[in-house]
Amino acid sequence: VTIAGRVTLGLLVAAIVAGIAGDMVPARAPVTLAGYRVVAADFHTHSSTWSDGALTPWGLVLEARRQGLDAIAITGHHQTLDAKWGRWFSERIGGPTVLVGEEIPERRHHLIAVGIHDTIDGRLAIGDQIDEVHRQGGVAIAAHPLAEFWPGFAPVMDRLDGTEICHPAIYESDGVQATLTQFAARTRAAAIGSSDFHGPGRLGLCRTFIFARDNTADAIVEAIRAGRTVVYGRDGTAYGDPELVRLAAVDGRLAAAARPDYPVGWLDRASRVSGMAGLAGLIVITRRRRA
Ligand SMILES: [Zn+2]
Ligand SMILES: [Zn+2]
């Protein structure tokens, strides 16, 4: 092996090692407030096996940990298998709490089921879908209730447990935040923030802060039913239980955690630079060989 070959190999190995080290997440102390464990959660995420996300269920679990989430629901379109695999994996690595979920995307409404165990048939009427979610011990959340979905939700406005008041769509066009807020005002549902993560964008953007007894699936579902949530929308406006919103404002930690920046540390930079240099070296070497 030539010296150039060794240098190239060294650069690539250094890139991988620095990349892995940079991805390690320091342990965070759990946040408690008003006697509750505050669980940072994302209840609307898609993975790749049977759904249309880019990450595997276990990739989603690792990314959730990296984004400082204590809990996620994996919500495949019309399926719950990815969520079960993700939960199995997360339990083994001591990762975030994974709730089994499903997105039921129908023409007239998209419904998120969280805390269920069996896939719910999208051909059921919306009221029957919600009954089935409740029968399985879960909660029903209106997914991105834009104006076109309002008629679909009309028969069940008093039976929704949660409604997405923060969703990445609020950043895509003006007026969406107002639409989601107006929809929520017509319900008694808990304020929910979800990333609807498929791969691009960021998992945990628009997260929900749940004020729960502990970080178990049962406690999280109970807290949603009781409306103990705080969500930060566009421009940092807080939604949710008024008393908890007030406490969170005094405390300040949740608003800061709601907009985590992507930290690009020196390890990330080192990984990128040595990775690019290594690849450049590889190209030069292979060209020379061919010549
Ligand atoms: Zn949807
Ligand atoms: Zn979705």
C-alpha cells in the first residue's frame, strides 16, 4: 500500500470515528415541574419499513434520543408493526419511551392513534375509529387539521383527545398557525405539537411537553386525556393548559428546549473535513491506478 493509500484510509477512519463520537449524546437530567415529570414527546413520526419515512424504526429511536426527546409515538400509515419494532429496540438500549401509534390518513381527515396495540381499519367511520382507539386504551389526535379536513372532523369535535396545534406546516405558509389554533379552540382536546417526521426536516420540531406522573406510556396517555400539555407554536407562542403554560413561562426551560439548535461541534467539523479529504484521496488513487 502506498503512502497516499495509507493517508486516505487514515482520513476515512478518522472521519468515521469523529462522526460516531460526535453523535454520542450526553445524559440529560429529567425535567420536573409542578410535581410532574415533564416528558418531551413527538407523537407523529414515520419510519421506513412499512411506512414512507427515510429512517428505520431503530434509526428513529436513536434520532429521538439525539434530539432530546423522552418519548415518541411511531405512527405508520395504516400499520403498527414499525412502532412495535421501535419499541422493542428502545427497551433494549434504554432509549426513549416508544408508544405504539398509527396514522389513519383518509381523504376527509388524518387521525393519529397513540397508545394502541392493534392496527385500526381506516375504512371505519371517524367516530368508530375513535371508539376503537379508546377501546384499546389509546388517545385520538387530529393530525394537521387544515381547513380542508374540518368537515371530516365535524362529527367528532367533542371526542378528540388531542389536536395538532404545532406542525411543520405552520412554518411553510402564513395562516396555518391561525387555522390550527382556531380548530383547537372548537374542541376540548389537549394541545399537541408533532413533527410528522418522514426524513427531511427535524424529528422533535413542534414537540409536546407532557406533564406526567412518570415517563411510561400509560402515564403519558393519562396526561393527554387530562389535557396536561404545553406546546410552543410559531413565534414562540405557548398553547395548552393555562396554569402549566404560566408555570413553564416562569421556569423558562421548556421554551428553550422547544427550539433546540443543531449543534455543529468540532467533532462534526473534523468528521466532515477528513471524510471529504479521504474521498478526494480515494478518487485520486483510483484514477492513477486506471491510468
Ligand atoms: Zn397526515
Ligand atoms: Zn403523517
